[in-house]
Amino acid sequence: MICGLLPQVSLGQSNDVVVLKATVAQNKKDKAQVDALNKLAVIESGRKPRQAFDYAQKAEKIANAINYKWGYAVANQTMGDLQVRNNRFLRAARYHEEAFNTMEALFKAQKISQQKLVHFISKSLLPTYRLLKSKKSPVRRERRAIRRYQKLYGQAGPYHSEHAKIVKEELQRKKEELRKKEEAIRAKDKTISDKDRAISTKNSELEGKASALKRTKYQKYLLSQQKLILSLEKDSLSSQTDTLTRNLRIKEMKEKALMDSLILQDLEKKGLALKAAQHKVEQEKLTAENKQKKLIINFAIGGAVVIILSMLFIIRSYLAQKKANKLLALQKEALAERTDKIMKQKEVLSKKNEEITKQKDELATMNEEVQQRNEEINTQMELIETQNETIKQEQQISDALLLNILPEQVANELKEHGKAKIRHHEMVSVLFTDFKGFTKLAETMPPQELVQELEKCFTLFDEIMEKHNLEKIKTIGDAYMAVGGLPVPNTTNFVDIVLAGLEIQRSMDQLKAEKEAKGEPFWETRLGINTGKLIAGVIGKNKFAYDVWGDTVNTASRMESSGEIGRVNISGVTYELVKDFFECEYRGKIMAKNKGAIDMYFVNSIKAELSISGEGIAPNERFKAMLEEKSKEVASNPTMAA
């Protein structure tokens, strides 16, 4: 709680420490130096409180010297907050008093807004005052500090109350803005949903085109494989053609060599035959001159045969070459056709590649459009998230204020359905208190002190109600009203509310003793309780109020007005439910309109055997066990209080 008195330091402030120190180092003794020193004091307050105090003290001196009132007030506020952290409350009170007086003068001169003054009251004065009030046994210096803070709080009260009205009006305005923002967000959500559906459709189209592109890529791969196979076949065919040509040439050369060899052999044979014939002619020349002509004819015939054979060889070679040329021409023609077919396939493949490239360009363009659209959507989503966070923070503030005036369950029902139902409850206990002589005492006390004393008492009552699981309904002037068993029903509220009533009277007795010791005026309390049926709910349209109605409420009010100072006065119905737990005293009857005489009882204390140490103040374990059994009994028969 003490740490909360000092302003919170943001990351941005921490990053500016170097700049602030540079400003201070210039020592110009101007407003900028004072502001820098005050900011450094706030930043260093959590880590180096001694150095932070030095910064603030230096800022105070310079601000006083140059008559910079706002810087002077902030420096005193910071020094006061640092003194609170060190439990030096009297010194803190002096600094806070100086800061408040300076700020009040600036506000009256219309040099600062009321919000700044209220911020100082909320962040420094009130937390310190409440911290001091929470001390059970304050020492002398702390008591002096409490008196100074009481005086300060009395001076600051009107500003704080007026600011509360402004905050309430601002809250109403923000709720209306919040409603409009929610409508705008719902409209944006619908637009985004439509855009999301359009993007989903576009993504489906892109997926289809991506699938087609994959098929095109596969066809391209098949064509490249076919092209490779044709290239290999072409190379193989070219190799085969070269091999065939070489084989034909070798065969031609071999045949030519063979024919030449045959001719040579034939010529050799003819030569030998000619030699033999010549030899024979020479041998027979003498005996057969008539055979000479025959030999000459034979020789001529042999030459003719050789010529014929040569012609036959030439003709055969020519025919073979012609056949080979024809075969080669056919192979070349087939190769040309195959090459032409490959070229056509290459052209088709080239066109398909162009189409694929075009589709890839279109797909890239579409991807860029989709990416740009996604970026726009992300930007809109970030804006919506920021707006949602702002709305959430404003909603939390609204919820906190709503819980200050309504029970949590009723507030939740109101937020969810826009209204809260009026409900009937079988067993509820109602408590009323009132201060004796309040009107007369109010005539003699200053208004600030009167309001301050009321707040002190009602804050004490609020704490007691919360401790005993009771719900405060309202205060009217000096009257205080609370109930048990609402808005969530329970079967122990009749005991809880009597325990709370006893604790209120003990606390008021203690406060009375302190006031008497100081010679100050004091208040005494009447307190009445009744248990029974009632109805409860929220009334109002623009300004909500949770309230209860019924004869049970009226009877509880009569118990309070007919009670005695310092005593807990209960009805006969409540007595029948709690008599086993408390020491009670019958005090007679009271006449009630339309009901006749009603029994009344005083509750003095918890029964000795059911209290710790037999003092009759705090319940012991036996008390709690009996209450648990009583709770089961009431749960099985909820009309016991009727």
C-alpha cells in the first residue's frame, strides 16, 4: 500500500534518465530543470530513495527561488511520499500539507485543473490517511500526524466529492461511447467476416491454379524426358549412319580388292596358259604350223573373256553402290522426318513453357495481391485489438464502479440481461443503526469534520459487514442499513447479523472512550434487527439502486427506533432463531401497525460456554458446530422465520 503512494515509473521514463540528467547538469535554474529533477525523483524512488529525496529537495529549492509553484508542489508531494515509505509520517504530513496548499492556490487561480488536485488527494493524501488509521496502537508522533492528515482530508473532501460527480458523469459518457464502439466493432466484424469469405474463395481458386500448375510442371518434365530420349536416339541414329557408311566403304573396298585379286589370278592363269601354249607351239611349231592360227584365236577369245569379266565386275559394283545409296537416302529421309517431328515437339513445348511462365507471372501477381490484402487485414486486426483493449479497460472501470453501488451477483445479472429481476426471499435478516443526537451535534460541528466523522464510522461498519458476509444496502443521513442472506441466500444470516451488531456496539464503545479521554464530542448508536420474508431488487433506469421492501424491513426499523443506546435490540422472530447461541434479555412489547404487539429482546453477548475463554465475544468451535446443525435445520424448513 505504501509503495502505491508513489507514481509508477514507465519503461519510457527509465530510457529518458540520461536526457533528464543532461538537463539537470546544464544548471539553468529554470522550469525545465525543476521538472527534470522531479521526474528523476519519481524514477529513482523505487531503487534509490535517498537520491530521489535529494532530487526532490533540490527541485523544491530551485522552484521556490524562481516562483515556479507547480514544480514546488510536485517536489513537496514526492518528498512526502518518500517520508511515508520511511514511516516518518509527521514529516510526510508537513510536505503533503505544503503541496496541498500550493495546489489549492493554483486551482483557485485557475492555473491547474481540478483533476490534478484530485489526483494528488487520491494518490498521496487518502492512502496515507487510511494507512495511519489502520494502525492499532499509534505512537505519539503518529497520532500527531493523524490529526494533521484529518485536517488536510477535511479541506480536500469537497474537491474529492465534486470530482466523484464529474467521474460519474464521465463514466456515463464513456459507457455510451463504449456502446457505440461495440456497435462499430460488430459492424467491422461482419465486414471482416465477409472479407474472410472472399479471401477463402480466392484461396480456393489459387489452390486450383496451383494444382493445374503442378500438372503443367509434370507435363513439362515428361516433355523434357522425351526430348532427351529423342536426342539420344538422334545421336544413336547418327552413329549408326556413320557406322553403316564406313561398313559400306569397307565392303566396297574389300569387293574391289577381291575382284582385282580374281582378275590378277585369272590373268596369271591366262599368262601361264599362254606360256604353256607358246611352249607347246614352240615344241609343236615344227610339227603343226596349221595349229598356230588356232592358238591365236584362243588367245583372242581369252582376252575377250577377261574384258567381259571386268565389265561384269564393274556393273555389279555399280548396282551395289546404287542400292547402298538408295538405302542411305531412305535412312536420311527417315532421319529428316524424325528431326522435323522433334522440332515440332520442341515448338509445342516452347509454347507450353511460355504459357506456364505467363501463369506463373499471374500467380505471382495474385500472391502479391493476397499478401497486400493480408497485411491490410492484419493492420485492421491490430486496430481492433487496440480498440478491444481500450474497451476492456473502460469496461473494468465501469464494472468496478458498478460493484460499488450493487452486489456482485446483481451487477452481473444487470450486465448480462440489461436488468435485474425483483426476487422474493424467505429468510433475510435486516439491521438498522442510527446515531443519538446527530442533528444537534451536526449544528455545532463544521461540515467537513461532520462528514469526516461519518465516513470514519460508516467505513468501520462496512468492514464489519464484509467480515460477517453481510451486504450493505444504503445510508441515509446518519442511518445505516444492511442485510444478511442477500443477494445469495444462506441459512446462517440471523446469527451473522447479531454477531455484527454486537461488534458494532463494542467498536462504538471503544471510540466513545477515546473521545471522552480527549474531551471531544462522541456519538452513541441504537441498533435494531429483525428476520423474515422480503423482496429485493434494483430500481431506477439511469441511476441504479439496490433496495429491499417488506414488513420485515419496517419491523427492523421499529426495533432500531425502539432500542436503547449501546444495545442490540432484536425482534421475537430473530430471538427464536438465535436464543441457543446468545445471552438474551426480554424487554417487553411494542405496538406495530397492522401487526399488534411485537416482542423485543436485548442481546448481551455470546453464551459463555460457546465463546473463546468464556468472554462472550468470539465464537468457539462448539458455537460453530451448533451453527452448522442449525443451518441444516433451517435449510430443511426455510419458513422458520415466518
